[in-house]
Amino acid sequence: MACLLLRCAPGLDDGGIRSAVERLRPLAQKHDIAFLIEDRVDLVRAVGADGVHVAMAVAYDEARRRLGPDMIVGVACDARDDAIDVAEQGADYVAFGDFDDPSPAAATIELAAWWSEIMTVPCIGAGCAGAAAATRLQATGADFIAVGAAAWPTLAATIRDIATALSRAPA
């Protein structure tokens, strides 16, 4: 399953978020792409999103309590203990790495590889702006790859290059 995450820039007001959601959500959902909002649990239901991505593990409990078991709640984690804790509590996925990095950090590679060896909750490897980074993340066993902001200027070409590279890489 694919997912589109609307990242909310600091200072962006609710009207700006709602406007972005109104344009993007129908397109994503038309193609069976889940639509998530970053950190704005309060807006998820109001705008018809499929769930939330929380940037800190400590925010998981509140997000799950407010959204219930039927909506997606994913969590960014930078430590093994946080990832295990939220997975055991029912997180739908954990994400390792910084979405804004053009390539995965060494810690992201290590965490994603460790996770894929021992856990069943899906993980996202972040830090990808091209085919080489996507191939490195795929090699860790990450279930999903987050293509970040660095790829946006040439997104269509970048996605094609990533898809080609991943289809050629060994599983």
C-alpha cells in the first residue's frame, strides 16, 4: 500500500492545511493511496484523512486514543526502545530516518535492518531522493520507503528511476 503524508510546516494555519487536503486527498484516495497528516490528530477526522503520522513516539498514546483502532497511526522513531514500545501498543508502522534527508543516514540503515530481522510491524525507511538511496533502504528489508522533500523538484522522474531500480534489485 502506498501513502501520501501531508507534512505541516510550522506556522501553517488550519485553513492552509484544509485547502491542501481538499486538493490532494481525493487524488490519493482515488488511487488507493492512504492519506495521512503529520502531527495534526485534531484535523484527521475533520478533513477525511486516513490517519496521522506522529513525529515523536510520546505522542502515540494520545493519537491512538483520539483516533481509535480503525485509523492509521504511524510513528517516527529514532531509538529501538521507542519503536518497540509503540509497536507493542499497536502502532500501524514505525518510521526510521529523517524524511528531509536526500539519502539515509547510517543510523537509519542500522535501525531498519535490525527491525526487519525481528519485528512484524511494518517499517518505513526515510531519507530518499533517488534510486541509489531507495536501493539502500530496500536492502535493509524496510517494508516501505519514504521519498522526501529533496525529490520534489523532479518527482515524476525520480519515482520512475526508483521504481526501475527497485524492480532490478534482488528481493
